[in-house]
Amino acid sequence: MQQRGVTIEEMEQAFNEGSEASCAKPGTFGRVLVFPYNAEWEGKYYPEKEVTVYYKIVEDQTILLTVIARYGEGFLDR
């Protein structure tokens, strides 16, 4: 997550408060949340950061698969 610029707090918030990610593969779930960013990432300024958490549920346990961040703007318009 650190390499992608996502904090544990952002991951937890996306998981708990995010909308359903429609791009999750069958058998996998996803939650997505857009955060105001207003900072630079890898030398470029971005106003927003979209965090998507992908996970599975196996025998009543939630298993985190990956967390993805996209930097840009206009994510809130979806």
C-alpha cells in the first residue's frame, strides 16, 4: 500500500464507507472511495485520489487481496 500511496486509514475508510466497485471479478468484492488529495504524486499535482479495495470472503473471513490508488480528478462525477 505504501508504494501506491495509500494509508491504512484510507484503506479502512474505503472498505467501510466506499461504494461497490463494479469492476470486481466474479467471487471478488470491491469497495471504492474518492478522497480529496490536492498534492503531488510522483512529481505531478492531483486534486483527487481514488482508492479501491478488493477482497474475498472465505468461510466468514474477509481476505484482503489488493488496494489500488488512482490519482486524477473527476472521480466524484461518476
